[in-house]
Amino acid sequence: MAVTYILASLTGLLISLAVCYPVLLLCRKLHFSQTILHYVEAHAGKKGTPTMGGIIFVLSSIIAFVCFSRGQSLYAWMSLVVMFSYGLLGFLDDFIKVRFKQNEGLTPIQKIVGQVAIASIISVFVYFKVGTSLNFFGANIDLGWGIIPFTIFVFLAITNSVNLTDGLDGLAGGVSAIYILFLGTIIALSGSVQMNNLALVSFVMFGAIVGFLAINTFPAKIFMGDTGSLALGGFIACISIFSGKVLLMPIIGLMFVLSAISVIIQVAHFKRTHKRVFLMAPLHHHFEKKGANENRIVTIYIIVTMILGAICLCLELSL
């Protein structure tokens, strides 16, 4: 099975590399370019960079998984459907931005309504088809009907955390790829056909993201946009919930969590005192303001995710 996982990753990678430049050229031709926020001075030179690059790994992962899907693969296909749904929501947001040459697309209310609608549907699916138990290093926790609000919360938390982490070239993609790689490996340890296919789609997605990073790392030729970040968040939430390993997310996905928490702290403190805790939020922008190189920040985020993923994998293997 290990060979199949490797082949799946390579297939996702090769398809993604093949799709990269046609999508890049199309986005350039259609003038799908990113508007840079005026208060992110360090990124002024990135104005005009094409966006909506998330289309690359969304399409590549679906095409690649078709080549490997066998037997019971409902969880895997549902993960791709949810990823596509969140990607479509992000695409609408990106399209409004590029159409009207602004950095605000859908309103916050519209985004939340869309995210909650998708999360609500999937939470019912989880209750009736997946199960109500979570597993944390061998300990089973049965939430019963509480799995429905819990799933909605998880989807909102993860999709927005990944979205907030998308602020530097290769950051959201790099951290997501490592998270998916390690969680996919942990899922593969279960041995059931359903979980093997869920692991398989994780490895396909890992390869597809790595292919995308070929043109997304600094200096990025294309941004993933909300098309990509919301799609990634939806996919990560799915494999985390479906595998029952969602409680590992705050550990392996610590850098996502810190991005979200830094924004929450900044907004709450500013509303109360009109003073900032961080020079700029999310946290990676604070490090930029402190003089840290963009590539250094991305590298550290990825290394931390790798270390935490390796620790969780070792603990799972020891059970």
C-alpha cells in the first residue's frame, strides 16, 4: 500500500505541474490579479500578481484521485466535494475582488453564511454516516449528537485559520502540505478500506499542493487566493473529522491556530483599549514588521509543522 501512496503523490504532483502554467497564463490573460492591501507596505511590489491559483491543486487532486480510487471511498470523495464547494465560495470572493479591483469580495456575513451552510450539511453527514466518536492517542470520546455543532465549529475554525495563514508566498500551501502529509500517514495506520482511501486522497492532495508550490513560493508567480485557501481549509477539516483525528489538529496545525488566535487577540484588545498587541496581525505579518525575511518565516512555520507532525506520528505508532 505504501507504494500506492507514493505513486498517488507523484501523480498529483505531475498533474499539478502540468496544470500550473496553463492556469497561470489563463489568469494573466483574464487579468485575474491580486489587489494588495495598502497597509502591507512590504508587499507593494506584488501588486498585479495573478490570483485564484487554488484552481490548480483543486483540479489536479480530483483528476489524480480518479486514477487511484478503489472500493469504499465515500469519505474521500466527500472530502473532494467539500473542498470543491469551499473552493467555489472562495472563487466567488476572488472574482468580485478582481472584477471590481478591490480587496474586499464577499461581505463577512456572506462568507460566514456560505461556510455555515456547507458545514451544516457535512455535520449531518458525519452524524449519520461517519460516527460520533473522536480518537485522541487511543482514547475514544463519543460526542453523540454533539458531533453536529462540534463539526460546524471545526469547519469554521479550520477554514478561517487556513485562510488567515495565507499571507506570504508559499506559507499556507507549505504548512497545509505538511499537515496533510502527516495526518494522511496517521490515517493510513488504521488499515480499513475506507480509511485507506481517505489516506490516499490525502497523499494525492499533498502531491498536488507541492506541484502548485513550484510557482507559489517566493517570489510567487500566482497566489492561491480564497479559491485555494478556503478549499484547503475545507479539505483539511474533512480528513480531520472523517478520520476521527481532529483533536490532533491544534497540535500538528499549531501554526494555523496561532494565525487565528493572533487576529482574535488583536481585534479584541484593540476594540477595548485602541492599542495593538502585535505590530500587525496575523502573526506572520508581525514577524515581517519586526524585520524577519519572508522566506525565513515560511521555512520556520513549515519546520515547526514537520516537528509536531513527526511527534504525533511517533506517538500514534507507539500505541
